[in-house]
Amino acid sequence: MTHDPTRPRTINAPQARGVLARRDAVSACARFARTHAVLLVSAAVAAATMLAVPPDAAYLGYFDLKTLACLFGILALVGALRNAGVFEATARALVARFSTCRAAIAAIVGITLVLSMIATNDMALVMMLPLCAATLLKAGWERALPFAFIMQSLAANLGGMIVPFGNPQNLYLFERFSIPLADFLTVMALPFAVSVLLIGVCCVAFAKPAPRVPEARPAQESERELGQDRSAPVDRRRALACGALLALVIASVFRLVPYPVALVAVIAGLFVLDRRALRSVDFGLLLTFACFFVFAGNMARMPAVEEVLSRAMAHNALLASAGASQIISNVPAAVLLSHFTDSYEALLVGVNIGGAGTLVASLASLITFNQYRAVRAAFGRRSELARQTAGGFVARFTAFNLCFLAVLYVVCAFWS
């Protein structure tokens, strides 16, 4: 029997289920690719280097287990403290004291900067960007949202540079070169001070002192649409226990406690206190770090690459590290270039100021951009947000970041 082309083709139930299953699988793969784009790219690059340097026993020496263990502990405990309501309650109490747009932005950016020293730059943004969006939307200050997000990104990237555990590249370099704490603080004091000054000047110069708009919507409504409704009270007992565990991890960073002891204590403690914090650790970031180690270790074993990068680091390590950060991001730049120098000072400064610049210079910058897109998707009907496109945000973000990078590079190069 021939099929009549004018009649619709019927699909039986098993075929329909198969089509839906394939469609769901494709959607799941697409979501995974969007969510873990950095991991997938780093894995692909690491795999490509394995073609030139086949796996062997030397691979075992690539991985800095202490860096991975400390990073895991910090991420897990910051998540537990966030679940306990500590950061949100503190930030709300401080932000609520300010009644103008300029003061609110300055407070939010300042809190983000301080949090980056405690909770790493990425986690500071994950916690503070939604609070910033909810606060500005509540007050009717959505026009200032792009600027506030840009300043938060700069505060997180540049504020965390002053402490070894403020960002992943510091944690890695602090351990790799066994840097004394006093020397670390001395090296990073100037770029940190200049960064804080620049951020403060920008908050005063570019944020308008506008009062609240009376008819603006409640903060809780804004937060629910962003999936960030966190009005639960602080669990003080759990917060104190997690704070003690975080102090133990920081002590292991400073080599006061063996890191395996701290790691076991964190896992055992959170298994009792907050298993959700263990499950919510960004394991994608840890795997990305492992890919960086493979990539950097293999690149260091390629004679042509070794010659070029050794020459670049010997000629101008500050420029080489800041420039490499703009292309491959500052964490892989730190891991890669650490193989080609015995002097950590310029490398440490370069990969930190190199976090400013292009959108790919730091993972924290990508977090900021993704959060801005989420806010526009949720509140795109608001006229002020509708006029501020994602492309316009990237242009403003890049302009501010490149200006910061230029000033910091000139100052650090002059005083080095």
C-alpha cells in the first residue's frame, strides 16, 4: 500500500517516546555544554596536548594535590556558610543602611571585595550578584545595574589578590613557590591598594546619588524571580562550626596544619553538618583545574614552547603573564607560566592584574556576564533593562576592565 502524501504521518507511542527521549537528551547535552563550557574547552585543550606528549609516569607529577584539596575545602565551607545564611544576612544588614544608589553600590561592591578575600573571587560573585540585582531592582535603580555588576566583577577579581586564598591562582602559586606570607603581602600591597583606589573613584564618579523609587517592587519578589529568595534566619550553631573548619583550611594553606588533616576534617564535619554543601561543591572547577595541570605540564615538555615562553618570561614576565591571561584566562596562565620562571613576583602580580581585561581573562568575569543575562531574561520587560543589551554590557565591561588593566600595569611596571 502506498502512503498518501496528503495524509499526516502517524507516530505510534513507542516512536513518540523515542523522539521525546532523543529531544530530552539533546537538550540535556546542550545545558551541560552551556553550564560547563570552560571545563569542556580545558578538557579538549588538555587532550590535544596529550597527542604531543603521550601519558606516562611523569603525568603524576603534574597535579598539585594540596591546591586541589584546599580549593575543595574552601568551596565546600563557603557553600555551607551560605546555606546557613551568614553572608546574606550580613550583606542585607549593611546594604539596608544606605538610601541612595551611589551609597548602595559602594556598599555592595565593598562587601564583594571583602568577601573575595575570604570566600574566593568566584564564590563572592555567586553570592553577591543576585543580592545586588535584587537591591537595585527593589529601589528602582535598574539603570545602574550594568555598572554595579562591572564594579563587582573588578572588586572580586582584584580584591582577592591580597591574600593567598583569595583566588585559585594565588592558592596555586603560594604553594608552588612556597612563598612566605610576609613576602606575599609585600608584593601584592601596591596593586591591591591601586585597585581599591580605582574602584572607589569609579563608584563615586559614575554612580549617581539617586534616591529610592517609591513604587519599585519588593526585594523578595525580585529575588524569587531570580531564584535567590533567602530570607531564612541564620543558623548560628552551624555557622560557628563551619567557621572553625574554614579556619582549619586556612591554617593548612599557611602550612600550619597538614592539608590531609584539614581535608578529612572538612569532609567528616560537613557530612554531619551540611551534606548539601558537599554535593553542591563546584566539582567542574576542580576538574578544570586538573585539566590546567595536564595542559601546563605537557606544554612545559614541548621544546619549542619551552623556548618561546622561557624567553618571554625572562624578557618581561609581568607583560607575558598579564597578556597570557587575556587569551587563556589567568588561572591556566599562572599554572602554565610557573614552569618557566624561578621568580614568582612578576608572575604573581601579572596573573592577578590580568584578571581585568577581556571577558575570558577570569572565570569570575564569565560568572558576571552569565548573571547579567539571567537578570535581563527575568526582567527584560523593564524599559531600562530592555535598552541595555548583552552586547552593550560586554562593551562597557571591556572598556572599564582594559582601563583598570592599563593603569595597574603602568604602576606595577614603574615600581617593579
